[in-house]
Amino acid sequence: MMNIVVLAKLVPDLVEELTIDASGAALDLTFARWIINELFDDHAIEQGILLKERSGGTVTVIAPDLEGADDVLFTAAAKGADRLIKVRSDFSAANNHAVARAFSAIIKGFQPDLILTGVQAHNDLDGSAGPLLAESLGLPYVGYVSGVALADGKFMVKKEYPGGLIAEMEVTLPAVFGIQAAEQPPRYVAVSKVRQAMKTSSIEEMDASDLDLSGAPEIERMFQPEAAAHAEMLEGTPEEVSAKLVALFKELGVL
Amino acid sequence: MNATEVAERSFEAKVLEAVPDGERLRLCLECGNCSGICPFGYLMLYPPSRMIAMMRADRINKVLETDTIWMCVSCYACTAVCPSKIPVTPGLMTSIKEELLLVGNVPAELQNALANSQRYGNPLGESPRKRADWTMGIQPEVKVMAKHKQPVDVLWFVGDYASYHPRVQSATKALARVLNALGVDFGILGAEENSDGDSQRLAGERGLFEMLAEKNGRAFSKYQFNKIITSDPHAYNALKNEYPALGISYPLQHYTEFLAERIDQIKLLLKRQISARVTYHDPCYLGRANGVFDPPRELLCAIPGVELAEMTHNHSNSLCCGGGGGGMWLDGFQWEKAHVRLSDWRVREAINTGAEVLAVACPYEPPRFEDAAKTMPGADKLKVRDIAELLAEAMDV
Amino acid sequence: MSQDIYVVIEHLRGQVADISYTMLAAARELSRATSGKVIAVLLGHNAKNLARDFAADQVLYLDHASLAEFTSDAYQKALAELISKDQPRAVLFGNTSIGADVASVLSMRLGLPLVNSCRSFTSEAKFISQICGGKIMAEGELPSPTALVTMVPGGYQPDQGKSVESPPVTESAVPALEALRVTLSKYIEPESADVDISKEPLLIAVGRGIQNKDNIELADALAQAIGGVVCASRPVIDQGWLPTSRLVGKSGKHVKPKIYFAMGISGAPEHVEAITQSDTIIAVNTDPRAPIFNVAKYGVEMDIFELVETLTETVKQAK
């Protein structure tokens, strides 16, 4: 019976326009919509549930108490998660070092065999949560994982490298993996099932110890890279344009 | 007991309860008309008549293992021809899609649209805050109810594609200008408007539909207005036939009905000729499902210079554009299976009428038909125009 | 404590990854501001020869059988010891499957600050990181005492990190790498099935402007020369000129390459919605008002047939 814990992070939704606050050094999150880090943490939840379905065990999903956390947790329950935990603290201004320390203190108590989280998030300014959490717990970490299996008391994980090359790594238990992609795309759960989960499952709330923010760089200013409203036109003969394009390819690092 | 078994045990009961005349399912003659008229029936492993046979044989679980039901575009063609008057589309096909959704047999593209509808209130995944962005530059300004805070005569339920899709926005703006020219006192919900949810419901997501309907219902109840008009036949269908059961009921018109009532006033404003042969595509959810055939044609015929030509399939026999019942979010899936698009078929019929303009009245259609026309031989001169766009042009507004 | 900039070289199966050279170029810029040296750190086994073209003042080489190929545990142990001992001003890692497995762990283990997703450094030794899918840049002082930094490509050319002269190589002590919790079992080669265009970094996209099937070869030749993959908008796929797996658009795949090179694509919304996450869009079209130019960063108003063969030749010569 594998004891699986999934850390589901929430990130500001990039569908909304991002603005920088009055300090000029942080995002204005007043109107942010917090959603699951869907490209990766959604896959971590799916991978956890796939493992449970294949090998038995329990899946605990743990998320920071931000607006939107209940949705994430109940959706996970509708997919098959057994235990839902919301960790209370002021996470909107926290960094990943603080999140990792706060969550490791709680997760340690669960004595998990396996901890999954998304390999990265778009607001990882001080490193990604997975390896930070692994080290806080003193556990081994492998990231960019796209497959996990348990064999002979060890994990066999598939780790992705560029160009489609995959390394199969053998890892001792317990371990933390940063999920790049679940073995199959995250399943869709009907709203009716989520609504049912809201009635049949409950969210446990736990308090985080004081957030220790050390380890992150100090930001002096944030800015938006200039967006081209219209393409910069390259003029000239085919030969001249080709030369300009080749220079551009080099500048962009593809030649 | 796994989900498939749950589904199997209760499926017939669910269909019988799904719609008021669900029990007519028992009257199936196995004539096969439904499967024959279905535009994708030839690709479905279990088209409607075979599905009913499987249900009678207590083997519906076999059906749930297949994915060709996702070819169904909820166009009501089967329902219209059934001699036993079985509610095939709203009862059988919608229920089976609900079962497929519960067992997780859902193409990824569709999942995406459903997830977007949950999170953003629109299947396109656009920011709800930008729902009224299309109104920029329209004069007099389009009233957004939350800001206007006064009663209006008409609440315009704009709809998803009409609000967000860059091509369809031009039709939306045209309608706003036409309403302004007529002096209509209207407002919109803007960010408070959610997807009507009808296509999501027909794609099997009943729970999502109810969630969206409740949100719209709450928004309606905040404001004072005399009636709702909508540009979207899918919203029209939801508001007319589905919302009342959830306790959300208001006088409702499609914009073509609303304008046709003002035809005399409109005629005085139509100062420009549009000399063209025009053919009109009946949207499934305006025509076949809800019987609105004449108002769009009256409006077209009122435009000086317009010569209306009917396609082979017209009125209740109209062909689907392929966007209904979730088809709008299954383009890739359906293309893989069929290597043909329903919009191609429709555009070919339009070309055969010799028309220069294919007139439409549903926001799903301009992008679908224009896309089909791109590669269709002989379609280079065919223009796809919403009726509102033609009216605005003829009014010179 | 030194002002040196360490660069952790990334390599797999005897191939040094481009990001290593990008980092060497970044380190050179940073070292000017800190007045330190650029030190390439190479971990491997019988791999000293990999160091021949590093634009570095020195190479520290750590040799151990357990470092032959990358594994997180062994790299973390070896580098933790080295960094604690040498205390350089900064250590650069790739924000990659290799570097990201190591940098965060070392930050927590050694209590050193970490800057993630750094794209470039300013002449005052400030870092500029890109976050929020490239929509926001964040700038700050390089943290002290030793800054661990993961780098993304784009700020420097890999070529600037290459040198014709081999730098001096010094062997550095490797701690006992025992009781490793992560070990490499084997490599699995990529499947030879058709490419996944949503994962390709360089896409040559063709639209209706390509006119006929035979012309796909022109696009293919360019793609081969530059190391990219050909994909297409719907009219091309509809004609059966390319498989559906190459379709970009509403009914096809959404892509996010570094470069999306659009040839003869007008830029209908159905297509554009699927390419907006590309880092850089370059468009070639005869129509100056084609909407593709509103989303492209660079544009060329030209018939693709006038350009494509010349461009292919120019690319070949430049390699």
C-alpha cells in the first residue's frame, strides 16, 4: 500500500493581464485568479491517481490555502484522491523556499513513500518547489519525470531530456518526483462528480509554521518585455533578407 | 461496481427520465431513419437505431467502449425524421454522452472546452473581464448593466463566440449598430454573462450546464428589463427550453425575431442596395429545433437588391454546420475520423445556388463556413455574412 | 570566498549541451562585473576531452565512475562539496532537466540563495529573470555570498561561449559517492514515430501560399538545413500534403517553439490562436496587411518562392 502525497501548487492565471504593483518590484495580485499549476501539478495529481489505481495505496493532495484551493482539492477527490489538506498561511506573497519548508514540516508527519509535484511553475523565481521540498525532507529528487513504476522495492522513473531521449532512473523509497507529464493526460471529471465530492469528502485544514522566506533573491524591479504591435519588417533583395534572417536565427540561438 | 456498471444499470431509466416524452424510446420501430439521416451516421459504430437495439439487448456497455458517438453534432436531424417521435437528440444522444463523460471517455479537445467553461465561463478560455471588450468604439455606448444600474427595455444575451471570436465580433458590432439605429434601449451583462451552457449540456456536461445557468440566472435577477434577445441560437435554445426548468424564465427572442417585428421601421433605414444573390443557412437550433424559419428570411428580403435563393436542404431539412452538440470543440477529432467536414458540404450547396452571399444567423457559422470556403473550388467569390452585418451595411451604420 | 563564476557544464552521452556554452558566455559578462574568473566545472568519467572548446579561464574536472552520466544525487553531492570549499561568487546551472534537479537542492542544502530562470546579466552584475511565461521580467542584485543561478537560453549566443584554445584543466577532488539513492538504469531512445510538433523548438510552417504538394519539398529542405520541422495550417493538411500530426491550428496542435517561421500563412484566428505561445514568430507573406504580421515579431513582405531557396542556401553556408 503506497502512501502517495501530491503537492498541488496554485499560480496566478496568465489568462488575465498581469500588472506590476506600486512598488514596481512585484506583481499586483489584487485581482489574480489562483488556479492549479495546470501544465504540471495537474499531471502530478493524475500520476498519483494512476499509481494508486495500478498498485493500490492512498493519495493525499495538499495545497496552500489560496482562493481556488477548494476547487483544486474537490476536483482531485472526484478523480480519486483520498485525503484533502489545505495549509493555512499567507501564501500569496510566499516564495518556493518558504512553501517547501512549511509543507515539509507537515508532510513529514504523513510518512509518505512518494511525493509528487509539478516539475515547475511559471512563477518559480527562487527555484522549483519539488527539489526544495525534497531537500527539506532529506529525500532524493528526480525532476522532468513522465512515468513512475514501483518494482522490487524501488521506483523506476522515466526522466525526459530534450529531443525525446529518456533516462530510466532507479530511486530508493521514499522519494520526491517533479512531474513533467503523467503517463496519460489528466482525466476530465464531470462537474456533477465534483459537486458530489463537495458533499461526500471534506478538506482538513492545517496551520503552517511561520514562513521562512530566506533563500530567494530580492527583486528590485519588474517590467514587461516590449511587445511588438506589428512585425518589424525586414527589407531588401532575397539575398539580403536571407542574410538578415540567418543573423536572426543565430541571435535567437537556433543556428 | 465500477462506473461502467453503474452507467449500464441505470442508462435506460436515465434516458426515459431525461426528457418529458422519454418513454417514447420504447416505440422505436428500428426503421433506421435516424441513422440514415445522421450526417455522420455512416461513421458511428452505434448510430441511434443500433444504440436503441443495444439498449434493448442490455448491452449498452459495449457502446460506452466506443468513441464514435462523439461524431454526433446534436443537429436534431434524427429527431425530426423519427416516425415514432422519439426525442433522439435531447434524450438518447445527450444521455449517452453524459455516460461517456462519467466514464471519462472524452476526446481531449472537448475536455479543454469544458474545463475552460468551468473556469472562465466561456469555452474559448478567454478572460471573463474581457467579455465586453468588443463594445469599444460603438456609439452610443453599449450599456453594461453593472455600470448602467438603470432598467433597460431589452437585455441582450450576447453569447460566447459573439463576444470573443474576432470574426464573429464584427457581426456582434453590426447588431449593436443596428439596435442603436433603431433606438432600442438595450444593455448587456458584460463580465457577468456566462456561457449559456447549451452545447456543453448536449456534449454530456449537464452539471456544468446547470452551474452556468445558475450563474446567468443570478445575473438576470439583479437587473430590470422587459425581455431578453440573443444573437446565439444555442443560447436561445437554452433560455427557451432548458432554463425555465431551473426557475429561470424570461420573455425571449432571437435577434432575427426581434428585428423582424420592426421590419417597417427597418425598411425606412435601408438606404443602400446590396445587389446580390443571397442564400440563407438555417441554424439547427433556430430552425429545426425551435421553428424560427421566417424572420431571418423576411429581414433578408427587405434589403433592396437582395435576391433570396434556397439551398437544396433548407428549413427543417437544413444541414448542420458541424458546430453543435460539442462539434465546435471536436473539429480535430471529427476530422481524424471523417476526413470531411459538414461545413464543406454546406458551402458546396451554397455555391450550387449561384449565390454570392451565404447569410447566417448563428455565431458558430462565420468562422466555420469561411474556413470551408477557403479550400472549396468555386467558393472564391462566396461571402459569408451574418444577417446583422448585411442589415448594418444596407443601413450604412 | 572568491569572485569567480562557476559554470556547471551539462552533457549527455558525450555531447555537451548548448546551454553550457550559453552559460559560459553569460559567465564571461558576469565575471567582468565581479572581476573574477570564469571556471567551467565538468563532472564525468574519462571525459576530460569534452573541455576542449570551453571559453573559460580554467576547467575544474571532477572524475568519478558515478559521474559518468548525469544523476541528481551524485551531482548534488559532488557539487555541494566543491561549492562549500571554493565559495565562488556565483554558480550557473541550466534551467534544464539536469540543472534544475541540482540547483534548488543545493540552495536548500547549503543555505545559499537561488535565482531561477535567469536570461541575462547587466553590466552591474544584476540578474534579469523571465517569469510568467515570458510576460514579466524580474531584475535584482546578484545575491550573496554565493548565488546559485539557473539560466534559460535566449540572452547569449552559445558561440560566444566557445573558444578555439583549450583552457587549462585542473582535476578537483571528488567526495565519496556512496549510498547513492538515484542511479541511471538505462537510456531509452526516442520513438521513431512522427515528430510531436508541440514539442519542437523550431517550426517551419507552410500555408496555402505553398500552392502545391511538390513545394512542400522546398520547405522541407529549409527545415533540414536549419534543423527544424515542417508543419502547416489547415488548407495544406486538407489537401493531404502533410499528415494530420503536422497540423497547427484550431483543429490541430497548439505549439510553442522558440521560432515559428510562417511561410505563406495569412494568420486567420483559427491558426493564430495556436501559435501565440511561440517565443518568436517570423512571417513571410506577399500581403503586407496579412494579420500574421500583427502577431509576428519579424516580417518579410515577399513571395515565399522568391525567398525560400536563397534562404536555404544561406543557412547551409552559415553552418
